[in-house]
Amino acid sequence: MTSFAIQSRPALRAARLGLTALAAATLLGACAPLVVGGAMVGGALMVSDRRTSGAQIEDEAIELKAANRIREVLGDRGHISITSYNRSVLMSGEAPSDADRTAAEQAVSRVEAVRSVLNEVAVMGNSSLTSRSSDSIISGRVKAAYVDAKDMQANAIKVVTERGVVYLLGRVTEREAVRAADIARAQPGVLKVVRVFEILTEAELADLLPKPAKK
């Protein structure tokens, strides 16, 4: 998002708390939204990103370019967050009118390398700082719950929350997608969960995971 996210039980508890605090603390920092205006694998938690390094770099570039395009189109109107994952873009936040919402989507869709755009921008006034802080805390809770889960690869899923609605992005199997949505839905403050996943087969996932070293 122009955002931009295991051990002993005491350490795990500390990690959980740290994730929640980090989410809130970064609301207005490098992981804050663009403001236009105002799997189990041998029981071990993997920490690798399922995108290629090239795709990760492209996603960062898409987010920056999209941010600039929206500023050019809307100026200081609205509060729109841009999240790119494997070149698929999620737009969330608020725009003052349908025309502004559409213009922002068209601007983002013209960014080089963008494969698809999901426009979840609401036509309404900008959300308050209190609302955004609450959203960051919810995202932190969801991420911490993924770390707690023994059958989840927490780093494979990106979490975005807007006004209590949790969006989940990543390259996952249907099994993982269902599990991730169920965990997110169980967290306090979550009003709705929207899956924005790229679904992999179990075979495709196996190809992505590191192979055991030969003895």
C-alpha cells in the first residue's frame, strides 16, 4: 500500500503486540495510505514473499506512479490508498464524487505494468484519523493472528483495512484463502472480509516453496 506488510510463547506474545503497535504507529509514516488531500510446511513458518523479486519492485513502482497520477487528477480531493500485489491493484479509501472515483480508477489503470484494478473507493467524505487508527489496529490484530496460527504462512498475505473492512491480498491456495478469511473474520472490529487473492493450485505452491537441501 502506498503502504507499505515465531518463537517461544513470550516472544510470540511480544511479536503480536509489536505488530499491533507498529500498525498504529506507521499510519502517518511510510506505511500510511496515499492521502490525496487532507501454509504449513513441516510446521515451520516461512518468511519468504511468494512474488518474484522483480514483481516486488514492480509493485513498489506501480504504487508510486499511481499515487502521482491520482494527485494529478484529483489534486487535494479525497483520501485514496493504493496497494499493488503482483501487479494487481486495490484502490480503497474515499473520494468526494462518482466522477472523482472513476477518474482515479482510470488514472491507475493507465499505469505501466498494471494487470487489473479493483476499485473499492467509497463516495463519501474523508475518514477521520480515529477511523484510520482503528483500521491500523485491526490490520495488526489480523497479522498477529496469522503469526499465531500454526498452519499459516503469515508473510504470504498482505492485509489492508478500510473503515472496518479487511482486504486480503496474496498468492495462496484455496485452502489457505479460506483459512485466512476465517481468521480475519474472527478478529474484533472486523465488519467484512474481502478476498483479493491470486489462487494457486497446491502443485503451484509446492513449486514456489524452497526445496529441502539434499544430504
